[in-house]
Amino acid sequence: MKTNFFYLLAFLFIFSCTTDEDDFLSSDPDLIFVANEGKFGTTTGSVSVINSRGVIQTISGIGDVVQSLKVFQNKLFVISNNSHKINIYEITEDGLLLPGIEIETNNSSPREMAIINNKLYFTNWNSQDIKVLNLSTYSIENSIPVDGLPESIVSDGQNLYVGIIMNKDYSDASNVLKVSPSSNQILEIFDVGKGPTSLLKYNDDIYVARTFYDSSWNAYYGTSKITNDLIDDITKIDYGNGIVCGGSVNMFHDRPYRSHDGGIAKLNTDLSIDFESQIGNYAPSNVYSVKTLRDKVYIGTTDGFLKIIDSNSNEIKSFSVGDFPGDIEFWYKN
């Protein structure tokens, strides 16, 4: 159930079908990349590369828990969380060029990433910081310490927003940080409620999907919104146990949508779920990740498929990928 499945065991360490080219709309990406996390404790994490013909390439054995992807220009950045590294591949319309570049992060437990001003900022659990990778030299040139375990990260083009999902003792944290890339300083700290898991910048607001746990590790869900960067203008709502399914917030039809009940559903202005807008009706227990792009919803399933559905919940594509398909990224050729 994406996003960022927590491996609660091991000391709570977080957790093909062929297709016809005519079926792809002109607005569809030339390539889709899927991060298959693999089996925890092994190097079975992989990346599937998909075009209009189907899965055209699988890069196997990348690392232990392929956590996140980022496309920047004609490069794909791949974080392997439990292997503590970043792989960088050149993208062509025929797939990824091998072997690529591998960057070690010194046992930092890297998580998610954002790019601004030709630098890649990535969150880290073990080192409890945001590291800065220079994309000209491919060297880690700086570190921004944080209090707790940073997870999600987004950019508005000028600043970064980082969700602190848990405290050092793995209890639920509740802060989103505003960080200046120019000074590498924390500018603001927003209390958004427990478990900020996924962030979305929409107009002047930051939407926060939250997942948090009780003492028996039952999952609860909520959403928050930071309005106009104001500390005293934060809306929070909790949905309870087992209602939402997963922890991602996405743009769809120019509105924020929340992962919900085997698909996605629109958020009302008060952050409640608009049940009538539901798209997708998969078994919630089989939904591992959710991503949207234009008029399509992309769902990674726990049994190893990428499902593509339209706004009427029609499944238009299904691709066999790998174990636990999590993050999904897209590329358009120039």
C-alpha cells in the first residue's frame, strides 16, 4: 500500500502483458519506470521500464529495498534504502543505459528525493539529515541536520518541504519543515499532526497525507493542509482506522486526491473524502502504491503488477513488474 512500506520487523526498520501502441494516448509518457522494492534483507530490488509495447527492460539486483525514483532531464535516480546508495542511469527511448553510476551514502538509510538548482536533496533516517548531492560533480557536498526521521520531500522551486515521519525512538512525529536550499537552514516548522507521509504542493498550499500507529501497530490515517506557509493556518483531519488505505496525496484533474479504499478520491475543502469521486476499486490490501499523471491513475499491487486505470475506473493496462512495486516515475523524450 505504498507509500513507503515500513518494515516494522528488524527493529522497526521501514518498513507482462503486451500492449498495442495505438492504445497509448499522445499525452502518455514515452517511458514509465517502476521501483520494485524487492524482498527486505536481499538485493532483489529492481526497476521495470515500460513503453507502449510493454515491459522492455528490467534492471535486476539493484539493491536492498528500492525505495524511490526521480527523473531529471534524461537521467533516472534510484535510491536503495537498505543498501544505502543512489544509482544514476542515462535514459534513452530504448530504456536505461548500463551500468550507470553508483553513489554510496555512508550507511545513511536514504529515503526520498527532490531536485532544485542542479542539486539533489535526499532524506536519510540513520544520519537524520537531508543530504545534498551536486549533480555536476556527483559528490555529496553538504548535510542539513534534522530532529527525527525525515521521509517525504517536495520543492516549490525556491524552497523545500520535508516531512518528519517519526521521532528518533520510532514514535510518531508531526512536523513538516520548510528548508532554504540557498542557506541550508530550516526556515519554519509546521505541526501538521502525526505521521506526515506524503507531500503535495498545490497552488500556495502544502497537502500532507498522514499515516500513524497505535501501541499495537494498527494504522490510522489523516490529511493536513498548510495554507500560504502560515504556521497558524493548518487544517488537520483524522479519518480513523482502515478507511483510507495508504498514505499518498496526488494531483488529478487539477485537484488534490487522496489514496482511498483501493484507489483515489478527491479531497473536499475541509479535507474530508468525497466518496462519490472514487476512482479505482481494487482490494485495499492489494494496493501498494498510487501515482497519477494527467488523466490516468497508476497503481502498484502487492502481487507485483502495475495497473493503469482511467477516470471511469476502467483498467486499460496491466503489466507484470516485480516484488512490491512502490515509486513510479515518467519520462518524455525531448
